[in-house]
Amino acid sequence: FSGADLRGACLDEARLEAGDFVGARLEDARLRGAFSNCDFGAVSAAGADFTGGNLAGARFGEAAGLVGAVLAGVHAPGSQWEAADLRRVDLTAAQLTRADFTAADLGGAVLSLARLREANLERASLHGATLRQVDLFQATLEGADFSGADLSGANLYEAETLDAVLDDVRLEGAILLNTKLERES
């Protein structure tokens, strides 16, 4: 599927292990099946619908564009999203344990009720994102930009937030126990 034009395609119920979607056009496609360990590098998937799909171990990297995509309820532990364009995506209730979002742009994204335990969001942009009741237990958030984000009720237990930008962040009811907010002297 590398470089394939699958715009608007319906791949619900599809099951593909370690498939190659590098450079594919998936705008407005429905991909609600199982795509574990697939490579989605440089994919163009604006508005794509992955609702409830299995993306365990999937790789979305730099140049992957998923602006406005729906990934609500996806099962994607260990997935890789480094430097991906994820502005305004819906990741509500997504399972993203140990996922890597290093330097990803999640501006305006919805991650409420998502499970991001031990995830890496180092240098990620979450400006204006909604992260209500998100689980960031032991997540790496160093240098991340949470300006204007809503982290109400979030679990930040033992999260690493060193050098994170927290301007105008809502933290009502958030769990901050053992959260590392400053460098040790």
C-alpha cells in the first residue's frame, strides 16, 4: 500500500500486520480494523477515521499528517508518532501506553480519558488541547507545551514535567503527587 491513493476508502474490519502505508493518501478513509505494527510514515490522513481500531506498535513519523483525524478508542500501545501533525485529532479514550509523541503537534487535540501511561511527549505541542481525566502516569512531558490546555482531573502521578510550558493550564482535580515540576538542585 506504499504510496497508494486510498482517499475515502472503507477498510473497516481489515486486518493487516506490519503493512507498509508509507506515503499513502488516506484522507477521509475509514480504517477501523487492525493495523498493528504497520508503517504509516509520511502518510496523508487528514480527516481519516480510525475509531476503535488496533494500531498497536504502528509507526507514524515525521511528515505524517493526520489533522482532524478521529482515533477515539484506538488500541495503540507502543505506537510511534514522533513529529507527526496531529492537530485537532480526537484521541478520546485511546489506549496509548508507552506511545512516543516526541515533538508531535497535538495542538487543539482531544485526549480526554486517554491512557498515556509511560508515554513520551517530550517537546510535544499540546497548546489548547483537552486532556480531561487523561492518565499520564510516569509520562515524560519534558519541554512539552501545554499552554491553554485543560488537564482537569488528569493523573500526572510521577510524570516528568521539567521545562514544560504550563501557561494558563487548567489543573482542577489533577493528581500531581510525585510529579517532577522543577530540576533538583
